[in-house]
Amino acid sequence: IKRIHEYKRQLMNALHAIILYQELLANPEARKVKRCIIFGGKAAAGYRMAKNIIRLICCIGRKVHSDPTIKGALKVLFIENYNVYRAEQIIPAADLSQQISTAGMEASGTGNMKLAINGALTIGTEDGANIEMRREVGDEFWPFRFGATAEELSHDRKGGRYSAWDAYSGDPKIRQALDALRDGSLAQNSEESGALMEIYSSLLEGQYGEPTDRYFVLKDLPSYYEAQKRVEALYAKPNVWAEYAIQNIAGMGYFTTDRAIRDYAESIWEISPSLADPEIVEKIRQEYTEHAPTLGF
């Protein structure tokens, strides 16, 4: 649940969903943990590839939900018009927080903190606020770290050492998932086929002078796949998962607005706290209630 952008790699999550679906087709007992994968976010009006990724997610969801052989083992949802009201429903309900941006490209998002303080464990790269969060929680209770570091990716960029084609041809799971983008199994019309083919081309052929897979989706996908297997292994132990969740919640104290506002008040504004006016608080509460839309899900 965040802005749709290639560097945030919602595409990696979508490709993993295709892999899960294909594994379930081959063996309905392949996965012991049922999955509901939720996406939400908006693409900039002129960002064609981001819109293609949204279309892919919707195509995957339609395919999975219409296949009776899956028997509810996998669901893929795209929540339309994601906003703060929907966040209030999604964030407390989430078990796993997907923070999978290309290392070195995320400034410092806060959605991961909101999810963690509500009990979700994080699967993530060493990027943005993930680094600080891991420091506060501790490595022992941060089990789903994956992917190349910013330094490793910089080394690959400068030396031209990374080949998306090698990643595709060397891993049967990746190859089968990407082939689904161009073989017509997910698309229902020419517009969808074109959008999915553009994603395929961006990963393996490059577009508009850009290098292939410039956000290293395929490079990190095997590591992501293995981290997701660790997710399911831990989730099968509810008491242990609960312990990890509690430790993550406790570790988020540093990121709360209470601490941040207090630091600003003391160090920058040089002001002392005062009690809120009860009438203003009640007015804000009423306005919030009146303007909150019906969520419908």
C-alpha cells in the first residue's frame, strides 16, 4: 500500500504471486499457508509502466479467483482509491508488511512503521527506514531481510555485471512466471496483452534507452522467494510469530509521533507542551466521523 513505482517493486510481489499460482497448479498441496496478497496505491497520471503494473495485478487476481483448482489457497486484491480511511482497515489487519524497494532508492517511507506498530512483520530489503527499524527491533526479530545491498547493486551497475537474461534463463520459476506475461494466459484482450508485454520487455529487453531490469527485480526475486518461504515457516508457528510481532511493536517506540514532536518542541521550536482544548478535540472528532466514507469492504 504505497505509491505505485518501479523502484518500489510492486512488480516483484506480483511476479511472486504468479509463481505461487503456478506452484499450486502443479501441486495443490505445494503451500500449507493460505495467502491473501493486498495491493493498494496510485500511479501518476503519465506513468505508463506504473499503470501497466496495476493492470498486471488485476489480471493476476482475476485469473486466480476464477480458478476453482486453487480452492481459496491464494487471493490477490487491488484496493481501489487507496487513502487514509482504507489504510485504517488494511494496516491493523496485515500480518506481513512488504517493504521491497530497490536498495538505495527509498528515502525513508513511513508506511512500514505504521504496519510494524500494528503488529505486521516486515519482509524487506536494506533500504530506507527498514535499516533504522531493524536496528531498533534487532536482527533476532527481523527474520525476513533479503536482497542485494545498495553497495552491491552499485557495483553491478558500474561494472555491467548483472544480466537480466541470465536471471531469466537460469531459474525455471522466474522463466515460467515471465512467460505468463506474454503467452496470453493472464490477458483477456489486446490492451491487457500490450500492457503485460511492455512489462516483459522492460525486464528483458529494455525500453526507451533504459537498461534491462534497471530496478533489479529479477536479481532479487530468488532471494525474495526464499524469504517468503521463511515467512510461511514462521507463520505456521503462531506463538512464535506472536512473539516476533510483539517485539516489532515494542521496537517502534522510537518512530512514534509522540517522540518526534517532543524532539521538535524541545530542540527546534523551544516550546513547552500544553493541554488540548476539549471543545476543539470534540469538533475534530465529529468532523472526522462525518467525512469518513463508507469503505465497502
